[in-house]
Amino acid sequence: MRLTFLGTGTSFGVPQIGCDCAVCRSEDPRDKRTRVGAVVEQGGERLLLDTPPELRLQLIATGIHHVDAVVYTHDHADHTHGIDDIRAISIRRSGGIPIYGPAETIAALREKFTYVFDETMRPLPGTSKPEAAGHVLSPGVPARIGGFTVIPVEVPHGRSRVFGYRIGPLAYVTAELPADIQPAYDGLTVEIPDA
Ligand SMILES: [Zn+2]
Ligand SMILES: [Zn+2]
């Protein structure tokens, strides 16, 4: 299994617009960070974890030209507002890209980005739009997504709860990991907390 980090920045991205702190003024390339997203790959199949605002730039930079499904952690803007960039992938496949996530996230995406999910909204001839089909995941219930078995684990994040994911030897959690759910992550070979 291969994990590619697309971005590891804060919700603002680093540097932050208008900030003159030492990190934002740093010349170190490690202080240039786009918003959080990742790709998990196994046996030629790829899952995209979240669609951050810089998705196009991130996929170009990593040479990743197709993904088989998108799995969302939560619906905050820094994790979702690059959803339009899946258009470049969905136009090269028949049917929409399957999109998975918590019920509230799928509902929020359908509301905010209706054109992505509504098959009755057709683009004008010669134009295109992103196409996706939403699927709700339940906490603790393993889901088969392509060749992957994905187990959502609910964790607190600010005022809401978000999904972390256990995918084979990998756990991907974009929030604080409470001690009481640590057992869900036993036997990990890779742990990426608080990305
Ligand atoms: Zn700063
Ligand atoms: Zn968030």
C-alpha cells in the first residue's frame, strides 16, 4: 500500500495570506504547505482522501491522473472546496466518481455542490461538469470500496465529529485521537495523527 500526501498545511495553508510570522516568511520549502489531502494506492487502485482547495495543483505535482473513489473525512471548506477539480477525472470515465463519507458530509456536499451530484443538470454541448455519486458510511462499519476495506472511526473535531479511516495497515485521522478510540488503531504499521 502506498500513501501520498497531497497537502499537510493548516486550514489557511502555509504561508497564510497577510501573515508575517517567521514560518510564513520562511524560505524553507517545508514551510510551503497546501491544504490537507492524500491518496492511498494499492494494486493499481487509488482512493483520494478529501478534495482540498489546491487539488488540481496537488494532483499535477504528484503525477496522479486518476482516482477510483473519493473518501471524505468531513465537510469543512479546507477539505472539500477542491471538489470541482474531480471534473478532469470524471470526464474520462463512464458514470460519476463514487464519493464516500459521513452522512452529514455527503448531505452538505449535495447541498453546496448540487451540480456535481444532480444527473438531471446537464452541461451545455461542448462543456463539461464534475460527476459524482454520493454514498454514506457508518462509524465502525467496514465498507468495501474497490479493492480496499475502509473502516470509518468517528473522532471529535471542534464542534463536530469527523471520520478517521483505518485502511489495512494505515490509519488516517485529521483530528485529535482520543485515548478511548486508540484500540481501533491497534496493529498499525503507519499512523498519521492530526494531519
Ligand atoms: Zn504565519
Ligand atoms: Zn476541519
